[in-house]
Amino acid sequence: MKIQSIIPLAVLVAAMAGSTGCTRSDEQVGPAQKAGAAIDNAGEQVAEELHESLDKARQAGQQVTDGARRAEERMQEATEDASEGARKTTEKVGEKVEQAGERIQEAAR
């Protein structure tokens, strides 16, 4: 055979082999391909579960942050209320001391 007649024959054989390789049915899938598909599926499932876990962790973190913010606001309100109460008590004590001082001065006259 001449080289010129072998090249078209080789191209035809390669084309036929390539076209049959792309159209294999599931029954003709080899063990390596099945294992590869199983690994791909497992990887996708792990990635999906990881993303779900990360989303849950972010939500939990946000809830903790929100709770801490509310607690801080309540503490601030309680501190302001306590300060106001102490101010009012100090004013009343001052008034009583002033009244007592006036009584002492009146008694001394």
C-alpha cells in the first residue's frame, strides 16, 4: 500500500472510533468512568453540605451578634436609669440636708 492510500484510511478509522467513543451508553461505561462519576458526585455533595453548614454558621453568628447588640442596649438603658435614680436620690438627700440645716439655724435663734 502506498502512504497516500493509508492516510485517508487512518483518518476514517480514527473518525469512526472517535464517534463511537462519544456515544457510549451507561452499560458500556467502564469501572474507571463509574468511579470518576462517583467521585465527582461525592465532591459535589460534600461541597453542597459545606456551603449549607457555612450558611448556618453565618446565621448563628449573626444571631449572636444581634443578641449581644440587644444586651448592650439594655445595659445602656439600665445604666442610664440607675444614673437618673442616683441623681434624684442625691437631690432629695440634698433637700433634706438643707431642711435640717434650716431647722438647726431656726432652733439656734
